[in-house]
Amino acid sequence: MVIVKSSSALNSINFQNPFAFVPTMGNLHEGHLSLIKFAKENYSEVIASIFVNPLQFGKNEDFASYPKTLDKDIEILEDLECNYLFLPEPNFAENLEIINPNFSDVLCGLSRPTHFHGVLTIIDKFLRLIKPNACLFGLKDYQQQLIIRDYVHRKKLRTDIISLPIIRENSGLAMSSRNNYLSKDDREYCGKIYSCIKKTAESLKTSSVKIATKQATDFLQNAGFEMDYLKILDADNLSEISERTNKILIAVAVNYKKVRLIDNILVSL
Ligand code: AMP
């Protein structure tokens, strides 16, 4: 694997087409690996990046303490035969014009009002620099991939946005680098989040959105989760469910022992 440490060095690479790009913040787990594996299977070459993007963290969030395991990450990527790893310079996020996303005034965008601006600004820089045929994202961050897909479409960037399934721990908890902040027992316990949204998807067959939302929220609160939101929305545009809705998103964000955990499930109608 070739490790590229500057934007200028990227320009001299002749990627074999079609090639895929997998942006990450490192501390790689099976969720990230599923993206790299998909890229290896479906594209001629794969470039991953590891960059803890300061622009997407709020003032009181965990930017400084975000888990960093670079040596281990490099080993994992080597094992998967990833072709390139881009490690941007620390000033990569400096002096950028911040981009305003669509779909950022709901869900995570409400409690993290600058988060998606930061994500989109960096992804835009990556895409213009690397110009990959495809860029791969996990559905775990559903709102993120929707925002990026919308932006790429509006700006007519020539990159396919590919969204891949959520990889989970045995308990059902969606894998995340932030799960490292929790003990093994806590991670087991937090499997309740996924069971809850699965059950909510079932109950939508007989209950209204309002009742299903309340039941799920009550369940999680009683189980000791501090709610940010549990929302049932139109998956295509994150608006309220209407007669035009053909795919439902059940999305949840909670804090457990001060660790922010998100998850979601899609229901086709
Ligand atoms: P991050 O390092 O958290 O920025 O994540 C990098 C990419 O991995 C994003 O596209 C995430 O959506 C994706 N990802 C993170 N966790 C998972 C997971 N459990 N399953 C699938 N994709 C994931």
C-alpha cells in the first residue's frame, strides 16, 4: 500500500480506473472494513483516507480525544490490500469556505448544528482532489450519505455515491469508533437500541407514526438512554411521512454514559 501524505503527492498518482475512495477518521473496525472490502471487489483500485476532521466536531465534542490507532489501521489496510492510504496534512481543513448542506436542519443536524457543514466541506475537498469514480459510505450515518449524495448531484460531480449496510456487534449495537468508550457489558446492553428500532418497524404495521415514536422513546428512556431524538421520517428527504413516502427511515440518537450512539433502520413500503 502506498501512503500518501500530501495533497500535491496525490496529483502524481495515475489511478487505474474505475477506482473507489473510502474516507474515514481511522480507528478502523468491521464497519469500515466492509467498505474497503466492497471497494476491492468492485473497483480496480482503492484509496482510503484517515483524517480526524476538526470541522465536523462541535466545541464540546470529542475531537481531542477521538481514538487514534494509526499503526494498527495501516496493518489492517495492508491486509485488505488497499492500494493507497491518504493521510492529509494537519492543515488540510484550514482556510476552506464552509459549504451549506441541504437536509441538515433535522436529526443530528439539530443537536450538532455545524457537523454536516464540516463533513461536506471536507468531502467536497476530497472529491475535487481525488476525483474517484465512486465514494463509499456506510448507512450507519444515514443523514451524512443523503447530504453528500444530494450535494454531488446538485454540483454534478462525477463520482458515484455508494451507500452500504450497517455492520453490527453481536449485541446488535451498530459498530462505531465511539463504542470504544464503553465497557463490554455496556456494549451488550446497548444492543437494546437496535432491538427497539426493529420493534418500531414492526409496530408501524399497526400503529400510527406518533404512537410508534412515543412507545420507542418511552422504552429507551426507561432503559436508561438519554434521548437526543427518535424520529420516523421519509427516507428520501427527511420530511414527515406523507402519502408520497415510499421508504421510511427510523433514526435514533441517544447518549449512554455520555457516549453518543446513533442507529437507524429503513422500511420499504
Ligand atoms: P468514520 O470513520 O466514523 O467517519 O466512518 C467512515 C465511514 O465508515 C463512514 O462512511 C461511515 O458511515 C462508515 N461506517 C462507520 N461505522 C459503520 C458501520 N457500523 N457499518 C457500516 N459503515 C460504517
